[in-house]
Amino acid sequence: MLGAGPGTKRTGKSDPRQGRSWLAGVWGTGIKDWLPAVRLGSREVLHRMKRIAFIAFLLVVCVSAGQAQESRQDISLSGTGIYEPFRASSTDVQVSASVGEGAMVSYRFMLTPSSALEANYGITYENKIHYLVSNTNNYVVNTRTQEISFAYVRSFTFRKWNPFVEGGPGVLIFLPIRDSTTTSLDVKQQTGVGGLYGAGFAYEISPSFDIRAEFRGIVTKVPTFGYSQLDTKRWYNIYYPAIGVAYHF
């Protein structure tokens, strides 16, 4: 059995002070290492929460911007009619016309919630323009008419009803149809420049669609189709009622 070295006193019990000192060293080191980790984790959680809140804010802004963008445009398709009133010249030419039907596509871009810019393209199937010269000579031109127009639109909101007024420049292209209805004239295509005016209303049937009806008019010169005998030197006020469906996007 080995003995203790000189000067060493062995007893059957360990020194409690040494145990307390060891525990203090162990727990003290653990606490020192553990507390900063807790503080660091809290900072990470707070930082992540800030990032999540910022990303959520960006998503809300993007969704709101997308919704606002969707509500700023629409395209519509309408059925139209064309009514050209009777006109008599100061000389000896009288002009009348039959009713025509057609279609129109329109695009609107909202500048503000109550004002917009509009572009229109329309075409009629056909209508007959009748010229009576000197009460004896009758000329008929079967015509297809195209419309290209632009307008400023001012709208108002009353729940689902949105009445509006509009006005702007317009161009009418009169296209003679060379068939058995058109008399043997050397008629040519003619372009008339004029002004568009109108008023109507839109009724919202869903956030994306509405029904749109309007009474429109275009003021332009009475066409002569390049034939001097048909010149009335008068202006036309052509009526263009329209009804259709608009899609907002």
C-alpha cells in the first residue's frame, strides 16, 4: 500500500472548500458563457422580427400598387349605330342616309380616379348615303365608315353608377363600297376631321366588369367622295350611340 508523501495529511473526507471552489468555477464559467448567448439570441430574434415586418410592409405596398395599377386601365367592346341626319345645301344638293350598325373597341387610362384619356376605333358594316342634286339627279353611295378618335373623359361616382362626359378630336374615314347599290360614280375614299362629344354611364357588375352605355356624336363635313357635284359645303353632326361591356385591368 502506497503511503502519502511527507507533509501530506490524508483523511477519509474531502475538503468541502475544494468542492465549493470547483463548483463555483464550473458554474461560474457556464453562467458567463450562457448569459451572453441568451442576449445574442434575443438580438437575433428582434432583428428577424424587424426584417419580417419590413418584408410584410413591402408586400402590402406592392399589392396596393398592383391593385391601383389594375384599376387604372380598361378596355371595352361595344355595339354602335350610326345616324346621319338630313342636310340641305345652300345650293341644290340634299343629303340623307340610312341607319348603319357597327362595333367599337375603346381603351381608357385613368389619370386620376375621376379623369381619363380614351382612344377609340370603330367601324360600321354599311349604310347608304343618298344625294339629290337639282331635284332630278339621284346618287347613292353604299358606305363603310371607320372612326378613330381620342377623348378626355370626366367621370363621377354614385355607388355602382358612374356617369361620365367626354370630348376630343376625331377622324372619320368614309369608304365607298363598289357594289350594285352604289351608282356608277367615280367615288373615292374620303377622310373627314372633326370633333367628338358624348355622355353616358357605366354600371359596375363586378370589380372587373361594367356595362357601359353612351350617346356620342362626331361633327365633320358632309363627304363628297371626291365628286364635286356632291359638295354641300355643310357640316354633319353624326350620332353614334353605343352600348357594351368594359373590362378593368
